[in-house]
Amino acid sequence: SPKVATYDMQPEMSAQEVCENVLKAVKNPEYQFVLVNFANPDMVGHTGVVEAATKACHVVDECVGKIAKECKENDVVMLLTADHGNAEVMFDEEKQTPETAHTTNDVPFVVINAPQGTELRDGDGALCDVAPTVLQLLGIKQPAEMTGKSLIK
């Protein structure tokens, strides 16, 4: 992350560098799994500055698009999700104040370049289901300690 007082001053943060590293990893057959966190919408969302949060989201959208394209070209499965929202609600209409806290809104779970015949369960997923889904895609048995269930039917 850049050394700035608040992230609205540099909403792109380090997204481009992170993206370039992920693109290299996707092309590298040594990696079976790559996890990336684009913190921009969350960290910039905490500032309450709508214009900066919008820019942060645009930068991440561009990066995710590049990564998705590379995954398709290299026959790599990509999962896209989040553990909470933030930037999608930037203003509290009732209080007439900026909203800077995490939201409890549902977040997407998208599989890009899924193996043939992969179907997701309908709308009943939770954060605890993400790791079992990753394990299933990697062909790894889920440990008994994991309470979640794969999102794949």
C-alpha cells in the first residue's frame, strides 16, 4: 500500500503492481493456487470520499478484467468474491452523512472459466463455503474441521 495519509489521496493504491504480479503467476504453471486481495474499494471506502471510491472501483475493475482474460487464455479457474461490502454504500441518506463502515450486503461469488459442467448452488452461500469450494476445484479432500460446504453442486 502507498504511504499516504488517507487512501482517497491515492485510490489506485498498489493495484496495478498487484495486478502485474498476479498476471505473471497465472502464466506460471508452478502455481496451483493464487490468492489476491484488492483492498482499494474497502480502504478508500472508509474515507467516505465518493469520487475517490469510484476511482478505486474503476481501477480494480480494470485489473480484474485483465486477470480474468489471462485466466481464460491460460485455462485457469478464477473465483471472485469478497468477505464484506463497503464502497457500494457511501452515504447514509437518513443521517445525511458519509457512510464509512463495512456493510452486511450480500457479496458476489463468481466462477470464471469454470470446468465444464460446473454449477453453483443457488443463493445460499456463506463465507465459510469459499475454502471448501477452492478445495473441491483443486481436488483436495475437505478436512472434517471445515464446517462450510462447497458452493459447487
